[in-house]
Amino acid sequence: MLVNTKARVGVFSICHGPYLPQFPQLVPEFESQFEAFKKTIPDTVEIIDGGMIYNKELAEEAGEKFRKADVDLVIMQLLTYATSYNMLPAVRDLDVPVVLVNVQKLKALDYDHTDIPTWLGEGYACGAVGEMVADLERHGKRHAVITGVVEGGDPHVQKEIDEWCRAAQVRRRFRDTNIAQIGRPYPGMMDLYIDESNLYRRMFVYTKQFDWEKMWAIADDVTDEDAIRAKAQDILDTFDIEGGGSIEEVWEMAKYVVAFEKWVKDEKIGMVASHYDGFAQGKAGVLDSMLIPAFSMLIKQGTACAVEGDMKVAMAMSIMKTISGTGQLSEMYSIDFNDDIAIIGHSGSGDADISEKKPTMKIVKVFHGKVGGGYLTQFYPYLGPVTYLAITQDGDGHFKFVVAEGVNEDGPILSIGDTNMRTRFSCGAAKFVDLWSEAGPTHHFAAGTGRHIDTILKVAKILNVPVDIITR
């Protein structure tokens, strides 16, 4: 990614202090289990190690460490029975979910040859989980439980841990990067409008405003011809250009991409929402004509770029890119009632990683819905499962996710230079449009290859926003 972030995950284990002097062999056993458990946390996140906790003082030390690190998530391994008071000081002052990992070492005990320390150390699927959740509830803490086994491996446990860590990365990305608004939203699209102070309060995202006058001059100081040439080749490798293309023909575009990449890094931009509605002439016309492929090059590198000034869909695209590796701006295009298929897509910049074949670029004299003309890009999303995510707000400014899973199928699509796909939903196309629309999303949403509702639900729990699931 152009701007790298790494989630911080607080990890600790818990056991009952009075057991340890009674059964000293449990100490090395628990230490070994905790070390092995930490290795199941993916290296895509930074572990903030709270240690093995068996009394209030150790829990307080872990809590202070987690607070200082501003952790995005806490994962707690339950080694055996433990009192909830050994947990609460570690999480009391945090506003992130606590994931209780309740993994038993052995699949089953040898009932006739098991003593008490073996039972407590290797065969106790912790009876304290309910106790922990009861007190987390009373302290207003979000939580989740994962139960499984170490012996023989447990794909479910590993999948859940991986999804939680990817979800935590969304929070860190929102906190550590900024959203750029260039210009203002498309006039009259009031569903896109947003209170930037409320956005920062509820979603941690800080807005940086940029005028188009500054962006027109963004490439004026780019003179490194080797960098421009390399970026021009990158553009040619990314797109099939209608009528052919050469480094010389995309040189000016490459200059702007180099400039935008530097701008993204300097300003720590993780998301961009832009719209230009002036007279696209002179330098304005040059940039406006090539903005779509230029922003597509940024999306490929992890900076979500949304058209029509839609900051909420830029956030949705960033979430999908973070958790699935793909994030494509979309909206309802049409319904094929003959095939019971929804046609979904959008014009403008897109994500090359969602495209099964090399995306295309062509020049048009007129952009529909906005002034001027220039380069359009068309992407060809993979067939198979797809997830859609919209971010909307209620009248009091509270955010909500609207999600759905469907299946992209082969068949005819529009050839107007816009990305579009044929999605089948389990409830049928017309019913889907009813249910989706009744949930009150904005008219834009993000698409990602694969099924990701389970991970989105974890993102929502971390960000503390409700979710409407339309179809799976």
C-alpha cells in the first residue's frame, strides 16, 4: 500500500493464581501454551504482549500497556479457569472488543489416567467463559467467543482469529490515515453529504480539504524522467488502451500519477473523494481528462478513490480493500428481469485487483453526468461470490453498514466504458432491490470479490456500528 498501517492487537492469557503453587507443573505448561498461541496471530498485525495474567496487579500492568499502545483489538486466551477480576483491569479503559479464545489443548482426556493438573492444564474448555462475558456485559464491553481445540489443528479458530485481525486493521487504517476531499460532493446528491466533525468523532477519520487549483499544479515539479517512464510502463502493464498505447502517449498521465503518489504519502491519505464541476479547460481539462485512470492506479495500491465526492463510499471501498484485497465503487445499474439478475457497476476509477482480465482504457468525448471528456476505464470483476458494503447514516448522524452477498455470473454486460457485473441474489433481483433500498443506503456502495460478511460484522463490532444484512 502507498500508506502502510499495521493494526495493534493486545494479546494476553489468563489463569487462576491459586492453582500455580498447588500444581507447579502448570507454570511451564501454561507458558508453553501461551507462546504457541501467540504464533497463531498473523504477522500482519503488531502484537502488544500483555503476558500471562494470574492476579489483579498483572492485569493492571497489561491494561496500561494496551492503553499506551492504543490497541485496536484485544485477544485473550483462557488457559484454564480464572476469575473475571484478573481480566477486567486489562480491558476496563479500552473501547475495543475483547475476543475470548477458549481453546482446549487436547481433543479429549484419557478419563482413566487423568489427574487434576492434567485436567486443568490440558483438558479444560474453560468454564469461566460465561463469567467473563457476564462481567464484560456489565462493564459495557463488546466481546466475542471462539471455542476450539489445539490438538490436530482447528481451522475454524484460525479463520476467526485471522478475520478479527483483518477487521482490526480497518480501525488502525481509519485512525492513522486521512480522507482527502477534493472539491465538493456532486450537487444535489444529498445522501452523500457528511458532517466531517461527526465523521471524526464516530469513525476516527480526519478530513483534509484540497482545492482543485492546488491539484491542477500537482505535477508541475515532477521532473524525474526515470520515475515517469517507470510509471508509464506500469500504466501500460495495468491497462489495455483502446487503439494501442505507448510510453510517450501516457507520459503526461504518468507524471500526474507520480505526483499523486507523492501527495498520498506526504499527506498520509488512505481515502479520496473528489468531484469537479467547473469548465474543464486548460490545466483543469488536462487533469480532469486523465483523473479516472490516475486514481485507478492509486486504488490498486490501497488508496480508495471515490467519484462524486462521496466520502462514505470511499470508506466502504477502503474497508473492502483492507479485508478482501479488492474494493470497487458500484451502484445499481439495471435489472435483467429475463435472467433475474441485477446489473451493478459504475463509471470512473476502479480496482485492477477485482478484474479477472486486463482492464481497458479508452477516450470518450463526453463523460456522462459531468463536464468534459477523456479517459474511461472498464474493469471485469471475477465471476463467483461477491460482497457489497454500503455505509449510511441516520438522522442523528449515527453510521450504519448495509451488506449483502451474491454471485457474479457470466453473461452480456454493457460496453459503454463502465465497469458492470451480473449479480444473482438468493432472494431474486427485484426483491433484493426492495430490501436493499429499504435499508436506506446511499446510492453508492463498494464491491469485493468473495464472501466477507463475517469479517464485516467484526469490523462493525470494532467500530461499534450496527449492520443490516440483506442477503447471504
